Amino acid sequence: MAAKSNGAQNKRPQGRSVQLESTPEPREVVPLSLERIVATAVELLDAEGLDGLKMRRLADRLGAGAMSLYWHVDNKEKVLDLALDSVLGYRGLLQTVEPHDWRNEVVSMLEDWRASMLRHPWSASLLPRRALGPNMLGRLEMLSKSLSGAGIAEANLNVAIWSLWNYVMGATITRASFDLSEDERVAAQQQLASLSEHYPTIAGSRLLLDDDWDGTFRRGLDFLLDGLSPR
Amino acid sequence: MAAKSNGAQNKRPQGRSVQLESTPEPREVVPLSLERIVATAVELLDAEGLDGLKMRRLADRLGAGAMSLYWHVDNKEKVLDLALDSVLGYRGLLQTVEPHDWRNEVVSMLEDWRASMLRHPWSASLLPRRALGPNMLGRLEMLSKSLSGAGIAEANLNVAIWSLWNYVMGATITRASFDLSEDERVAAQQQLASLSEHYPTIAGSRLLLDDDWDGTFRRGLDFLLDGLSPR
DNA sequence: GATTGGATCGTACATTGTACGATTAAATTG
DNA sequence: CAATTTAATCGTACAATGTACGATCCAATC
């Protein structure tokens, strides 16, 4: 039932009547492929959100029948797994000019990680599934390599990696889920004000009203790296 | 369409024939209520997981018809929101003996936070929705108060809170999603071994094979708190 | 030409959330 | 007490959705 790797490229004649001319239809129908399915799924998810991805709708976009997808993909879950990992492809410069500025290296890696996911907010919602695709693993590998290149003790390496991972995942999921529309923001503010008697500290610090997500992410990351750095 | 707060307790006679004796049926039918619905939903989620929660099944457990739930609850989403927040109820000691050991206070608060969610692994999957229920806000409030009692500068307070929040959320989601069965663990290990050529650093550090999640959480949290502490 | 296997797709079905309205019981009013 | 309103329950029905099954078609191979 699985298509596996597909090195051959097919042509699709239209199987209708005889073609009078050489190219009766300029519409060259593109064949399905796993890559095309995943790419189109990402498009659809970007456009319609997580709930907007239906197998029929995806097939429509691909100009195919709904059931044709199942030749290439086991089920919808797999589509989501693949879409998630595809978003995590890293196109950054692997070799920066400075070979030993490990801290900046880590910071920009993690900022890119977060940004890649926030470009596709649905991806954050997919994180709670155990999804270690190749791109995810690739990013972990890079992070791991950077850190071991720094002065971090061998015994603390895994803890450091997981801490940074946790931080990035938490920040990304939080940011994505707090991405309120204008109306929602007003409503939340009012609700919070009305409840500020119960939560005085939060209300006072305006914790939920701060807009500078990027800055907060960066500053918190700096604190974490301070703690991880050999003093 | 909403029941709102329901202070009255109802009896349910059985509306069948006349009751010959005082208690013809020892089965006293308990009336529905938001509390009962949410509590039963948590039970069902614990037993069957996120996909196991269907409105009909939930109603069955409650001895009610499926549509009866909708008098108390707008829709299934709300049930999930309420179930999530209900799991976050904090029953910890608010006043510990040591009034000024803020660091231990924060650590145990956050450990309890994580533990409360891991007791109901499905709750981690629900985090990506914007869910600031009263219990969630209560925990944020407590954390906020603890930190401002410590020596952390006012300007860094919100960053500190969000950092700790991110860390806890990331760690919890990760832990919950990596909770492999025995078979899965073996499979993952093999897969990783076969791919260790592509990810040598990860494979070498046995990052994905470490079992001491609690210890790793604690040690990483210590690093983060080191970074946040005024030096 | 016959056969095989890769790929596509139409039909059908089971599952699920929930809209709608009927029905009943309890509270309130006259 | 009777009449009416409101709170609460539930049966039926429907639309949406994932996907099992099998038919079909086409290119490649024998």
C-alpha cells in the first residue's frame, strides 16, 4: 500500500478521446507525489489552520481524488507528521564566519527554530505528538554539536540540550497559542481587569499584556545560557 | 442555552409507575452538573486518552443521553478546556515553614505543576490551545508572587516568569509525548542506531535514551534559576 | 498480445459533533 | 388548586469526515 521512494516521473495523458493535435490540453497534469502532498498540506494548513486540513480538500488542491492520497500516505496523521517536520527544514548557514562564538551560534539557531515554527503557527499545536522527523533530529544534532564545542561539561551536556529544547518548545507553543486577534486581546484585557482582584501580582506586572514576545524570548534565553555557561 | 451556576440540588423521581414503597429503586439517579461532567471527562481521558473522549461515551458514563450534556456545556471544546484546567488545581501548602527560601519554593511549585500534568498525560496535548483557566492563572500568580519576593529585579520579573513557564511547559509536553511503551522504546533505539551516522553527536550522548526525566528536569531548572538569580 | 504491478479514484460506510424540537419536571404565578 | 413559565433531559436526524474496498487504467515487461 505504500509508494515508498518514487524515482520515476510519469506523464498523464488524459485518457479521453483521441488527441487531434500534439498538445490538445496545455494543462499538463502533474502526478502526485509525497513531496507534493506534503507541500500542499503545508499551504493548506497555512491558509486554513489545523482544522482546515481535510483529506478531500487537500486532494482538491492537488487536482486529485481523495482516495488517491492514500496510495502515498498511510493516513492523515502521517500527513500531519510530515508537514510538521517539513517546516523544520534548516536553511541556515552551517558555517558562520566566527568559528568560536558558540553562544551567538546557539542563540541564532534557536531563534531560527522558533521563527520557523511561528511562520506556521499550526506547527506548534502538533508538537505534543512524538514527532522526531529527520529535520527535528537534525536541529537537535546541530544544537548538540554547538554545545559540546563550547565549554559545557560533558556531564551537563544532555541536561543543557533538553533545557534549551524545553525552553524553545514552551516559548513557541505559548507564543502561538497567545496569538490573539485584536478583539480577543481587548476581551482578555477586560477579563483580566475584572479578575485582577484574584490575581493582583499578575495584573500589576501586566504579564499578559506585554507584546514584546521576541525580546522576552531572547532575554530569557540569555538568562538560561548564563546559567548553563561555565562560570 | 447555558446552565451557569447551579446552586439547587435536584431529585430525580423515576417518572415511571407509582412507587409502591418508599424507595422502590435504590438507584438514586444523580443529576447532571458541570462539575460531574468535567470530573467524568477527566476519568474518561485518563482511561482512554484524548481520542477516547466522545460526547456519547461521556454521556454513557454519566448515565445520561448524549444531548443532555449540551445544556451544561457549549461544545466539546469547552469540555476539554475545563478538563485541562481542573487538572491544574493546586492543593499544595501555600505557606511553607521557611518563609524566605524562595528558590526551593519555586522549585517545588514547578515540580508539582509538571507532576500534576503528567498524572494526566493528555493534558499536555491540550496546552497548545490558549487556555488560561482560573487554576492556570492561580499558578501563574503564585509563581509571580514567589519571584517578586526573591531578589529578582522588577525589570526582569516578567521575563523570569515566562522563562520558567516556557521551561515547565516544554518539559511537560516533551515528557508526555516521549512516554514510550517498551516496544516503542526498542524500536526507537534501533531506528536511532541505524541513523546514528547522520546524527553522531546525539547518538553518542545517548540523548534520547536517558530515562531520568525527573532528574533532568530538576537539574535544568537549577541552571535556569542560576541564570535568573541575582549574582 | 497477455500479464503484472503502480497509481488513481468512485462509492459506500461507520463515526462523530451537534442542531432541532419534543417532552417532562420543577418552580412560579394567578 | 390550576395555569404558565422555566430548567433540564433526550431521541432523532443530519452533515462532515476519515478511510476500506474494489474497479479501473496505464505503462512496463514478458
